Amino acid sequence: MTNSPDGLMPFFAMDILKRAKALEVQGRTVCHLEVGEPGAPPAPRVLEAVAWALPEPQGYTNAKGLNALREGLEGYYERQHGLQIDPELIVATMGSSAGFILAFHTAFQPGARIAITRPGYPAYVNTLLGLGFGVAEIPVSAGNGWRLTGAEIAVAHARQPFDGLLFASPANPTGASVSREQLADIVATCARLGVTLISDEIYHGLDYAGPSVSALELTRDAIIINSFSKYYCMTGWRIGWMVLPEAMIRRAEILQQNLFISAPTLSQIAASVALGERDYAEEQKARYAHNRHLLGQGLRELGFDLPRDGDGAFYAYAGIGQFSNDAMDFCLTMLDQAGVAATPGIDFDRTDGNGFVRFSYAGKSETVENALERMQDFLRAGG
Ligand SMILES: Cc1ncc(COP(=O)(O)O)c(C=O)c1O
């Protein structure tokens, strides 16, 4: 699968997307459940604000980002989390993806080892390896709702010490969310072990059982990474943000100045407006909630192993043991024969991922319904 000496692997979801698009060019229709992208555009007011700003010269901004955006985020933390966050501790980034690069180089020396969960978001491993950092994987299991615990962190650290933990709740690909108590346990364990916590909060707002809990509510020593991609439907705008501990902010700013100069200006303007458009975002979330139920029930009826629906985000990570032990082959055959695109588990778990497929339900409900019908015919015909 890879000849790369550092272990870099393709992002298979993107490879499946490429193949799906090639089929579409040939005239086939494809149900896209492979990429974690909201089907809706950003809120209308966001687009209006950008149309107004467009004729103006769009120069670089301050490296940390526009004051309007960082002050908007100050208000976001006050309203959503009851926190006072100094806008000077906030950096606007080119999506959370750029936030990872800034976080790793701000908090760690080259060669440092960072722990992540397995399964987990593929870019975690690939970005860390590509930048010359080490990776420690902590397996999480369906039996525990795919949730990471402080005890698991401590066991993994005793086996092979690490300097940082990069962790998302809700998580990709499982949708697992930890409660406030569970997050407090993770935060306390990291503090006890001297591990720097990087909390990837990109799916915040998309918890189905209640409000998302930020690690900032429990500690000011963690690096917080967030994004406008998911909740605010702005994947292609490449805009996110970080909140850093006071001791790290200057180094992050210097890295931002040199690596990226500043986040895209128009996207910063769009993001400042998006923060006020939560009603629109909640409408999208209501659709995901409907799709979550629809897809979860449909997959279980078809024989996929999905003991329960995820707590948040917009993914179902389903076992395919009844059909195949080769997730890539299963996904390619399903795409070619049924026109349903989904992502093989090996994207998220290089050890056990062949037994799983991730379905994204961020698109239209009709797409989910259509995909389930197509999968039924495909699986009845022998898969
Ligand atoms: C857990 C997680 N973190 C980060 C990202 C990257 O998002 P962004 O568009 O903000 O770079 C994704 C994208 O799917 C994700 O699932």
C-alpha cells in the first residue's frame, strides 16, 4: 500500500472520491457517503458579506487573524462555554489542518512522539509522520463506544512514553464523544503524565445528546483546534482557529507568520459572519440527526455491525465482517457495482481497519435513502 520509508499512506477517502468522480464523468450516478463534507453551502448572510467584501483589495491580515474574527470567537466562547478567552490567544488558521502543523511545531521538538487513538482521523498519522514526529497509537474499541479513557492513556504511556496527545471529541470516524467527566479524566491524566493535550474540537456543535464540552472548560494548558469546515459548512473555505496557552502563543504566531503569513482574508470575513449564523447551522444539524437514525437503522438491517449510532459528527463506522475481510476491496466493488461510495476502515486504522467501512451522512437524506436501497440490491446479489 505504501513504499514510503516514513510510513506515509494515501488518504483513501480522497482516492475513492477520485474514482467516484471518474465514474460520474462516464455518466454513472454515485451516492457520495465517502467524504465528511456538509452538503449545504454556508449561511446566506456569509455569502452576502463576502460579495460585499470582494471588490476591496484583499491583502494579508495580521498573522493571528482579523480582530473582528478573533473578537467574534471571544464572544463564541462566552456564549457557548461561559468562558473568557483573550482574543490575543487565538490564531485564525487555514482550516484545522494548518492548526495541526502549527500545534506540533509550537509544542514539540522534532522527533517528539504524539499519541492518537486508533481508529482515528487519517491525517493525524500522516501529518505527524510527514513532519518527522513519532506516533503512538492507543486502540479504542466498539465495546466502550470507541471512547478514550484516562486509564488507556496511562497504560499506553507506561508501555511507550509520549509527549503529546491529539484527541477529538466527537471523533472521526466513529462519532464517539466523551462526557465532561470523561474529558476531565483525560485532561487530568495528561497533566499527571506531563503530556501536552491537543484537543481537536472540529465537530463541536455536532453532539446529538447535548452541548459539546471544550477542553478549555477544564484546563488552560491544552492547545485547542477548531474549524469552520463542519458545523458552519465551510470545508473549501479553509478557515479554522486555535486557542493556545499563554506560554505558547508567541511561538505559534511566529510560525504562522513564516509558514502561512495569515489565513485567507475573504474566508476570515466569511467566518466572522458565520459565527452569528448558528440558527442556520442548527438546521443543517437537524438534517444530520435525521440521517444518523436513517443510516444507522438501515445499516443494521442490512447486516452491518453497528451496535449503536455515534454520539456526534456525521459518521457511522460499521463492521463488515458478515460480507468481507478486505475493506478496500469491499468499497471498490460497492462503488463499481452499486454506485455507493464509502471509505474503507484502513484509512483510520492500519491494524484492524479491514473489518470496517465509514459512511458519512452529512449529505442529503435522499442520498442516504438511495444508498441504502442500492446496497440492499448489491448485498443480496452477493456483494
Ligand atoms: C477530526 C478531524 N480533524 C480535522 C479535519 C480537517 O478539517 P479542516 O477542513 O478544518 O482542515 C477533519 C476533516 O475531516 C477531521 O475529521
